[in-house]
Amino acid sequence: MKLKYLARLFTFALILWSCAPSAVANAPTGSSLPAAPSITPAGPSGLATAPHAIFGPIRQWYLLPDPLFHEDVHVAVTFPDIDPSVGTPRARLRGNGRVVALTRTPGLPASWQAEMPLDGARAGPQSIEIVVRLHDGTDASLAARDFILSAPEYVVWTLDFEGDAAGDPEMANAAAIADSLKVPMTLMWNPRVWTTTQVTPERAQVMQQWMTSMVGQGLGEVALHLHMWTDFVRAAGLVPRTAPSWAGRSDGYDVPLTAFSETETKTLLDYSLKLMAEHGLPRPTSFRAGGEFANASNLRALAAAGFTADCSAVPAGAFGRLPYPWTLSMDAQPYHPSADDANAAGSLSLLEAPTIGGNTYAYDVNTIRPMVRADLSFLAPVGEAASAARAITIVSHPGTIVATERAAIESLFAAFAPLRYDRDIGPVRFVTLAQLARAYG
């Protein structure tokens, strides 16, 4: 039996050999036999099967980064059943294919994390997925999180001290709005209160202390606001004027800054900064001219003095007796003006942030409704991403916010509630004017 088995095995092997192609017969004359083929693995290293992954929560809204604000998406993933290292776990932004590696979270063995940058991505719906490499060389998508990526939309609330006395109840109303609604204030201080007999030193001190208290609580910045009061202009060493004027007053309050040259504007600014420094206030970087009148020569003086933002600009029109020097549209957006034309974009380091959001003076909850509708029309609709950065500047006065105006302002800001980024429901952020200047570089 053993001999029969061996004979059959030899015959079977001979048949297999005779059917196989001959490497020698196919080799060129004089060539050596080819080397034995190497054994290659079935595929790159990876996981045998797709593991279970638990994707941690992320925000519903993120903003495209700018010089003011940069927030990556923090990705947190738990792999409860397996160490995914051999599968090179990653997070991938589907919108542009950007991939970042997941790394172990210190102290949490099953937890992995990454920071997903958003620069270069497009505004709109976005999704981040978790992927790992499998044995066959393919990537398996394990879990995903969706969010909305938007360009930022900024709202700036400026409050102008006019250079006269502001009362405690009105300032308290302004503070209550800022505190309860989490809206920072750009507080436009007017140093005229230190150069006139119409405001007592005691009242000027109370106003200053209130302002510095607001800033100390993180509710705003100190800025500068000038009206051409005759006593202030005289104290600065210039000849006061009463014309041209937008209201026909005789105290200079309604004389536009455009009536003063670049050199005279520099004198007024230098004097204002000197007074503010002497009274312990920080050097301001934001400005608004009285009545919102300013021209290229005024802006050149501001830029030369180190100011980084101005909000004197308004849409084309008139104020009282005088036409505005501005030719801007109703929805004009921040720009760096030309040194020769305040209405044109140019190379001044100063950011012009047009006050397109309106003036809340003397409004109530009913009369302010058209302003609310207009302001909302400048922004992306609720639930939609903004394709480009936008900004709205609004003006109030801390000396005039009585109960009715307070209610009007609160209704205006409440209209922005469904758009607020700090509530993770939209792209709107309330910022100061100095922060806006940073955002626009």
C-alpha cells in the first residue's frame, strides 16, 4: 500500500510540473534565472474592523477666523472598546478635506482629541467626521458632527457723552442694559466737562467714575467724542466759532468738526488727550465727531494721533441745516479711508465704521420698530450663515437714556437675540469699536 501511495503522489506531482510554464524556456539566452518573488502583505496596517466611536459635543455655530477672533473646533472622541492607534485615527472636515490627527487625551485612556482649524473653509453647513484606516487600506467613517460655519457679524453700541452733565438715573439705565443683555459699550468721553462752568467738578467726577467702573467690569472701552463747544475750543488755544451750524445755536455745540483744518483738529485732539491723561483715563483709540461730521483732513489728523477707529460716518443725507459730508449707502460697511477722500477706500490706518444702525435718542418701543427692521435687514436671516463679515454701529447717549429710551434700546437688542454667537444660535457678536478695528485688521 505504501508503494502504491508514493507512486500515485509522484505521478500527480509530475503532471503539475508539466502543466506549469517554464521560467527557463521564457528567459532570454544567457540570462540568469529570475529571483524568487517576495511575499507582500495583503494591505497596509490598519484595524481589522471599524470600531465604535463616540463623538463628543461641539458648537452648533462657528465663525470664520479674523484678526480679532479665532476659534478652532475642539474634537473629542471616545473609543470604548479598542485602542485605535494602528488605524491612525483622524478628524476630517468634509467641506475642504482638511485632516488633523487625533491624539490621546492625557489622563483619559479611551479618549482622543484634536483641534480643527477653520481658516480657508467656506461659510455654510459643515461636517466633521472621524475616520480610521482598515486592513484593506480604506478609511472607515465612524461618526460625524454637523455645524454651521459663518462669517462674523458685529454689532457695536457707542454712547456719546456730549460734554454736558449726565444724570445718575440715565447712566444707571445704560449700565443695566449693558449688564443684563451682555452688550459692551464704547463710551465716548467728552473732555469739555473739565473746561466749562456748566458742569461742576463733582458731577464730572461722578460721570468719570461711572465710566471707569463700566470699563473695569469688562463692559466697555473709553473712547473720545468732541463737540466744538466755544469754551472748549478756546481752552484748547483756538478761536471758537458759531458757524456753520446744524441747529443755529450760539455755544458752538452744533459747529461741525469739518469747519476746522487738519492742523486745528490735531490741536483739539492733543488737548483732549492731555486732559484725559491728567485725569487718569487711558489713551483712547476710537473716536466720533459731534453730529457725525468729519472729512479727510479730520481723519488724517486722527490717524496721525494714533486712533485706530472712527465712527463719524453715516449714510448720505443731512442733519439739521447742514448736508452731511458723507456719500455712503444705507448699508455701508467698515473700510480704511483714502487720505484725500473720506468716502473712498484707501490707505489710512484708521478704520471707518459707519454708524448705519441708527441713533436711539428719544425713541420708545413703538417708534424704534422701523430701526429694528432696518438693522436686521443688514444681517443674514435667522438660521443662515453670513457669507461675508458685516458690522452695524449704533449710537446712544448716556445722559438721555430715560425709562422710555431704555425700553426702546432693550427691544432693539432683543431683536438680535436669535442671531447671537454667545448663545450658539447665530453669527452676531457684540464688540467695542476698538475690537472691531482689530477684526478688520
